[in-house]
Amino acid sequence: AGRRPSWHELGEYGFERYKADFGKRYAGAEDESRRRIFETRLSSIIAHNRAAGRWKMGVNALTDWSDEERRALLGGRPVSRGIESARFERATSVVERPQSVDWRDSG
């Protein structure tokens, strides 16, 4: 496997090098399917990195995985998209809490 690219080197990065870097081998229709997934993700990664953000994205061994494969890896749990997508609700009541709790009695 070759040296994996840094985020700023991804403009020249391609699927064949990706496969070599991560030791992947596909044949026929699977190769084409993986290539499409990879190219779509790589385009998104490059677009993200061009934006003036606080963090950069790169490629990894999961870059050519389908959404279904990624969900299975996470046990089907939804992926957090960060605080932007978090929902907050205003508290409707205030509960008085004790200063301390002896968990030997309450636990």
C-alpha cells in the first residue's frame, strides 16, 4: 500500500490509487458500484474541505462502503450529524433537586 493522501492532496486522488492504498480488490459490477460510491464521497469530501470550515475530511477504508454497510457497522443506530441537527426543547417545569444524595439509601 502506498502513502495515503492528506486532505489537501485529494484533488488528484482516484479510485485505483484508493484501492491500492487500502488493499481493496473488486471485480466486474462490484468494482463499478464501489467506484461510483467512492467518487460521490470523494466529491463531497473535496467540497467540504474547500469550504472555510474548522475541520477537514479525508478518505479511509469505509469511503467506498454503501450507506447500508455503514449503518450495519453502527448496529443500525442513526449517525449524529452534530449540534446543528440536535433538537432542544424548552423545559416546561423546574424540579427542585437536593444538594446531595446518599446513594446507599437511595440507590
